[in-house]
Amino acid sequence: MRVLVIGSGAREHALLLALASDPGVAELFCAPGNAGIASVATVRSVDASSDESVVALATDVAADLVVIGPEVPLVLGVADAVRAAGIACFGPSAAAARIEGSKAFAKDVMAAAGVRTAHSEIVDTPAKLDEALDRFGPNWVVKDDGLAAGKGVVVTTDRAAARDHAAELLENGHPVLLESFLDGPEVSLFCLVDGETVVPLLPAQDHKRVGDNDAGPNTGGMGAYTPLPWLPEGSVDTIVADVVVPVAAELVRRGCGFSGLLYAGLAMGKNGPAVVEFNCRFGDPETQAVLALLDSPLGELLYATATGSLAQQPAPRWRDGAAVTVVLAAEYYPATPRTGDVITGADIDGVLHAGTAQRDDGTIVSAGGRVLSVIGTGADLSAARTEAYGRLASIKLPGSHFRTDIGLGAVEGRITV
Ligand code: GLY
């Protein structure tokens, strides 16, 4: 099988490495890729948001399967175009991708499916903002109603900060979603979904704030670990039965059945799981940790999902132990990351590239906010952390920063449901 992966982050690097170890995958292509991806796949250029550009490339490389990593092309309908060209595509239709692209649509689906989520209100004009803020908080949860790569979310006990963020979004023409705060540790559960067939992967936890102990602003994700030693037994089955299956069935009922990866972001409260958000694609950085433990052929799973035969696949197998990934971010990330700095010491095992580029002289330089995703695995979370941070210690990038506490709360038994 010839596989084309669309995207350029560490998530796509992780997908490509897992695909490369599937004996059923003969050739790998990635577009637009990055400097690290070039060592596992043939990198081509593409306009990932353009139907014509992705279909032309998929045809040119004779892809048997196209895997679309990021949400923007999915929300724009690129998967529909690839399928219309007769090529199998892992990724939902534009209609189904609204589960991520429109928070109002996601809320409506959850209400119809009887799935627990935060109470919310959309504010679309500054005149309604103050009254609406009075109906919420503290804590205030203020979200961009569109796609914002995680950075459109502010969770704060400070009303003025909540108001400033909402006012800025409205000024830029973005409707604002105000939500009640959901208590409890967060879980990211990725499920392969093919209509009403739902196959969960390992549960993971992201660390969204930029600094240790969850200090500072939200980011696209600073690190993740899997599995979750604190998650009560049976929780994954409960989430699948009470959250993901009803939502998948509701999407089928609406004529926009989901095909691809449905990512349920949940808060594990005292009364059970409640949905924080749905995403229509693999999460970043959780994918880097989850796929490090996958023992089944990934290409086979993705192809079966894309072609409507997921129900006939054996359940995914997982290696014992734990995996951690730690994101190395550029100076000033998440605000205005500096790029163009030289990276050294990264040519070692367990390093996935995100925002990197290669200069003509072969030097690898930073080219984005999240630059590398460094993985460690081990018999338990503590051993996985030791490996990840040991690898990170040998990498040099001027001005860079990373969290030192990825998975630490779980190791120290500080997370309880
Ligand atoms: N881990 C957050 C995201 O992928 O959106």
C-alpha cells in the first residue's frame, strides 16, 4: 500500500513512523512535511487546504490511502474531494468535521445524543458580553467558536482577563463561546470511528498550559503521557458507551456519519465523564505517546476505517508499559515564537519533528512554535519520563523551553477522579 500523509507536525511524524513499521505499507509520502519527516517519507509540497492540490498530489504518487492529519483541510472538505477522486481517505467529511469546526454544532449533537457537556452560550456581539459573563464563572471558560489550534481558549478566575479575551475575539469577527467550568482531570480518548463502529485507542492526557504546574496561557499542547494509571478500571468502556457511540450514532442519524479519528476531550468529574471538546483528527501531542505503544499495523487500521471495514478488524494490540512525550518549544511560544534558530543534538532516537526546516547546508533550524516532540517509553511512567527527559537534555535550541512535569502528577499519585 502507498500512503500519503497530509500535515507537517510531530503528530504526522509519529503517524509516518508507525506506518513505516507496518509490513503492508510499501511506500510513504508526506506533504508538506518537515525536516525530520524527510527521513521516513518522500516529502512533497502541497496546499493542504486545497482540494485540487491534495487530489493532484494523491493521484501523482498513486496513493492507495490518504491520511489527513490537521483539522483545517478536513473542515474544508478535502477528504470529500479525495474520496470523490476514487482514493481511500482517512478523515471525516466536511459535514462530520463540524464536530470540531463548529462548537455550536457539537453542542447540538451532544444534546441530541444525551451526552454530558458544559452548559454554554454563544456571544456574537460586544453588547451582549457583560450580561453573558455575569451568568458564568468563576471559573470563566472563553473559547473561539471556530478553529483556534488550542490557543483560542482562556480558562481563568479573573473576570477582566475573560472579558479581554472575549472582546478581542469579537473585535476580530469571531463569535465567542462561554462555557461553565468542568471539574476533574482531563482525558483524551482517541477512537477510530467508521459510522457506528467505535474502536478506542489508549487514553492519554495532554498538558495544555505552557508552564510547569499548569501556569501560563494555553498552548497547542506541551506534552502528554499514556496510559493513565489514575483512571478507574472500566472508564474507557464507559466513555465509549456513554459518549462516543451515542455521538457517532447521532452523526449517522443526521446523514453525516463519521469516518476517521474522533477525539473526545473529557473531564473526569465525580459524576462521570463530561465532554470538554471533540476534535475530528488525531490529537497533538497525545498521538506521539499513544502510537509509541501501538503494536498493531497502523496502515491496516486506517485503511479499514477509511473503507468501511473497521468492524472486521481485530482490536488494536498495545505494548506493555508507558510512553511520555515532551514538547520543546521555541522562545516566546505561544505568543510570537522566534524561528530560524539552529537545533543541535536532535539526531537521536525518540525525536519527532514539528516546526523544523533544513537549510541548504543541511543545518536543521526551528520553523514554528512547537519545534520537537521527544518521546520516552519504559516499564512505567516514571521510566518513560526518565528516558524522554534524558533525550531532551542532549538537544540544544537557543531560547527554547519545555515543561519539566509531564506525567509527574500521575507518577506522584496526585491525580484522582
Ligand atoms: N492535544 C490537543 C489537540 O490536539 O487539540
